[in-house]
Amino acid sequence: MATSFTKIVDGNGGADYTTLTAAIAAVSAGDSIFVKGGQTYSESPDVNKAIAVHIGPGTTFTAFTVSAAAQVIWGNGGVCTGALTQSGADSHISCRNGLDTGGLIVSGARAFFNGGGW
């Protein structure tokens, strides 16, 4: 697991990027992204690279996809108003203290999802 973050996302500005989609496009395999919590992001990002994404508590996305062998850690009280789709082989999604989602679709080979106390 990464010990420091390659890019920071803050929808209110003052960070490297205002969207997770833009940050994903800018990083390379092995990098890590931190998404500041407590915000609503009107986007449906696809984690399509082997990276680590840490999402702060109380963060909302329109929809969310993990289509690569990535590691995604959701903070407390995360929300995905649409489908949370995990199709990447060897991908890992961990939810700390719950995640409210419009639906969960897991189809990736050896994909691991840890609901963490729905």
C-alpha cells in the first residue's frame, strides 16, 4: 500500500485536481490518489489503472467503476448513487463503516469486495 499520495482530489479546488477522472488520467500504475471527503462529485469515474484510490468519509459519486487490478478504499459513509461496478481482475474494494450504493455489480476474476459493515 502507498505511504504517500501521488495526487490529491478536492472538488472545491486547492488540490491537484477537482475530479477523480482527471487524476486517474494523470497517474501511472503504482501511483496513489486521495479524494478529499465530505463532497459530492458529479462524475462516474472508472479506476482503469493498477493504482490505489483512498476516498475520504462522506464522499458521493454518481456511479463508480473499478475495471483494473486496483485497490480502492472508501471512507466512512461513502455514497455511490448509481451502480458500483467491480469488473477488474484482482481488484480490491474495501468500505470502512459502510457504503450506500444504488447497486453492486462484481464480475472481475478474483475480485474482492469488503463491505465493512453495511
